[in-house]
Amino acid sequence: MVWRVCVPTWVAACVWLIVLGNAGHLTCMRAEPLGPRVQTAGYVLLALQVASFLLCQTTEPGQPPAAWIAAVKEGGSNAPSVSRHPDIAGLCIPPRARYVWRSKVVVLHFDHFCWFLQRNIGLRNRKFFILFVLYSISLCSFALIVCLCDLLPPLVRGYSGKPLDGFAGSTFDVDTSSMPVEVTREAIYDAHMSYEFHELEQRLGPRYVWWSYVFIALNFAAMCFLGDLGGRAVSHALRNRVLLSPDDDRYDVGLWKNIRAVFGDVAALWLLPLPGTASSGDGLSFPLNPHSKFDPELEARSENGEHED
């Protein structure tokens, strides 16, 4: 059970492999330890990512309460009762909720079914899903920047052609007296590059240097995948929309209220993955945008649909 929660799909497994690889690369392979501030920043991002993931996976997205269902069946509410399919005949589905075929449950404020987490994203866990994606992007960016900061300065200095301290050592002496100008310049560049990367390997370790190229590519690929997903998730949250109905602006009531509807009422806790800090709404009623021109008939056509990110 724990294994399926932590590694539900091969994509999630790849994310965790990149995370573990970055940790081993930056801490075990690097001969010269990172500074304490840089290490602290990395560990904080890792803790935030893991906490967001666990809360996303373990927090129920929300279902209609039994008391509300009983009131609806007794005629005490105007909530819709869907009976278009035998499997969901008689189910009471509030506004913005959906019946999810995979899970056979009604999810309040349903956003989408996340295929690589195998999880319904709705009212209570949408905040943690967005935070998990954002902190995963931040962690990949952190590792990418560290690698680039290690590799780019030697590359820039090597191609600059400027004199280097210790460059006249016997290993890198170049006799240019009988060489054409083009060959002389190329030989100097080659010597500069050899010197810089020799110094880099001596300082950080050859394994770290060469594995840095691999992790630069892996982190960049992960950032592209997660960046597209995170961009859409944040954009819809800021406009109080969902992936299932991105054009429905009936609930867009202003930036501040839209953010509170997903991340909670306390602004200081918006970016912290803490239990009970997500939306404080009941998922049964929502304030409406009086200027919306969205046609509810279009929404009704996909009332029981699902969407995978």
C-alpha cells in the first residue's frame, strides 16, 4: 500500500529517481561540499516537495456529506440529481463536482484525475498537488543551477583567452613561435580549456564533473514536463477554473478570492504544505461572477466527464 502511494506510476518513479540522483550527485560525488546556505536551501526544497506529495496522496479530495445528500433527497435543496447512466442513477452531484468513473465516487470541486499520481484532484488536495508540482520544478531548477554554476565559469574563462594563474606550467606550455596566427589562437584556447577543466576536476572530482552533464539534461527534461503541467494548474487556480472546464469563468470572482478558494484563507500558509490549510469552503456552493458570459449548456454536456493532466 505504501509503495503504491509513493510510486503509483513509472512517471512518478522517474521523478523520485531524479530527486535521489540529484541528492547523491551534489552530496556524495562532489569532492568540495556545497556551502551551508546552499545545502540548507536544497534540503528545505526537498522537505517541501515530499510533504506536498504525501499530503496530495493521503488527503481525500472531498465528497458530498451524508447530511447534504439526505437533505437533497428530501427536497431540501436545489442541487442537481444526475440519472443519465445506470451506474450513477440517483446520485446527488453539487455544482463543480463530478462523478469519477475510475474511483466510483463523487469528488467535490473536481479539477482532474492525475494519471501519473493516480489520484483524484479536488477541493481538499488541489493545493497540495499544485505545491508538489511547483516544488518539484524548484528542486530541479536548484540542481540545474548548481551544476551550471560549476561548469560554466571554466568554460567562459577557457574561451576568453585571458592569462591564467599557473598557465605557464610545464604541462600546458605551448611553443607558438613557428605557428600561423589561427593555429596559435586555437592552441591557446585548447590549452586554456584543458587547464580550466583539469583544475575543475581536481577541485570537484572527475565523476562529479562528467555526471553533471547527465543531470543537467535530466533536470531540464523534468522541468519542461512539470513546467507545462504546473503552468496550467497555477493559471487555472488563479482564475478559479478547473482543467475539466478551462473556459468556465462563472466562478472567477477576483484574484484574491480565487487564490483563497484553493490555498486557504491565511496568506502566510499558502506556500506551506500543512494539513488543514487548503480551501475552507464546503464545496457545495460557490460565489458567482455576475459578468460571466459562459453558457451553462456547454458545461452540462461534460457534467460527468473526467480529464487527465
